[in-house]
Amino acid sequence: MTNIAKISALASAPPDTSGVWDDLVQQDRVHRRVYTDDSIFAREMDNIFAATWVYLAHESEIPEPNDFKLSWIGLREVIVARDEDGVVHAFSNRCSHRGASVCREHHGNAADFTCPYHGWRFDNRGQLFGIPGKSAYGPKFKSRDMNLARPAQLGSYKGFVFATLNPDAPPLLQHLGNATRYLDAWIDHNGGPENLCLLGGCTSFPPGLQLEDGVGQRWRWLPCAVLAPVAAGDDQRSLRRRRHGLFRRRGPLQDEQ
Ligand code: FES
């Protein structure tokens, strides 16, 4: 059977046939079913996005106290926020009451978030601190159990923030393994972690939001971030201007001066 015939046969195989999916990826081609099969997508969410560390943001995206941005762990929307003490937190953008989104902006600066449904208020650590008409919820209601859900683990490597939903996932450093060598080399080449700033060019589609092209193929999850060295004297406005020259340094690095 030729590769093409084999792949065609696989395309009509039962969706949960374990092991068969490996054959969908050939040395010289990938069957489109990998991108369109709902069961493969569900397994991808369970076995990758819910099981291991997922990159959320670069700390330079939330440089000031109370800055926040939205990110995703698989299908779960997450708020990444810096509190007033400068500590980075991550918590679910899903109200602990009835599940409404508590934040509708992609990024911004806010000390707290108010759910639009019944007005519960959460601080930028994800803790519930305000409930309108609290007495109406009854005597057994315990607000301390209703903070926004947090990922099981949150970690940062030289400004790159990751989280995982899996409490048994290995520590971040262990997960990154030899990848840190390449990250370190690239970061050092650009003057160190403090010298890096995300300028823009960041495009991400939540995995649940799949784009469909003309042949019925759905494209998933396209994270792409552009980091570049910060030149001396850069402020947010000049950084925005530099989006047009993403990889060009406007000023010398410190050790080049
Ligand atoms: S759903 Fe958020 S306050 Fe009710």
C-alpha cells in the first residue's frame, strides 16, 4: 500500500484508535486530519495543555504594578497580573460564582476585576473581596472558598512566565531541560533578561477559536511573540514606535558602549 493510500485509509479510521495517529505524520507530509479531527484535538488538550507547562506571557508585557493581560492554558482563559507589590499571579478568567468572564479586556491596568453578572469583585491576586447582597446567599455560604481558580503551579524563567494545571508536573526548570541552554544563549546575547522587552507582533488564537480555511481545514493555536533588546532610555511610547523595526537595536547594549 502506498503512503497516500495508507493515509487515506487512516483518515477514515475510528477516531479513538490509539497509536494510529502516529502514522498520520509521515516524514514528508502530515495528514490534514491531524488539524481537523475533534478527538485528536481533545487528546491534545488533555495530554499536552492540561498535563504540562504552558507558556503564558513575558514579564515585560505587564511591567507596571496592577498591569494584566489575558492568556490561555489550552481552552482555559487565564488572567496574568502583576499585583501592587510587583508579584506576578495567574488565575482563571471564570467567575467562581456562575462562570462568567470577570475580565473582558486583553490587557490593561487594574487593581481588581468585577464580574459583570452579579458584581462579585476579585483583587489582582484572584481573591474574592466583595459580594453585593452577601446576606442573600444564605448562612452556609463561605466566600473564602470562592477565590478564582489558580493553576496548580506557576513559574518564571528569566522573565518567561509558565503555568501548569498539573500538580504532579515536574518543576519548571526540569521541564525546560536543555532548552534553557538555548534560551540562556539567546538572552545573554541580547544583554540579559532585564534588557528584553516584548515589542509586539504577538498573535495568538485561543485553541477553541479555530479558523477555517477554504478547504475546511481548521487552524489552531498560533502563538508568536517577538522579543527584542531594550535600548537605554526606552519608554512604552518609544517601544511602540520600535515595533516597525522589531529586531533592530536603536541603541547599543551596555557592554557595547
Ligand atoms: S457569575 Fe460572577 S458574580 Fe455571578
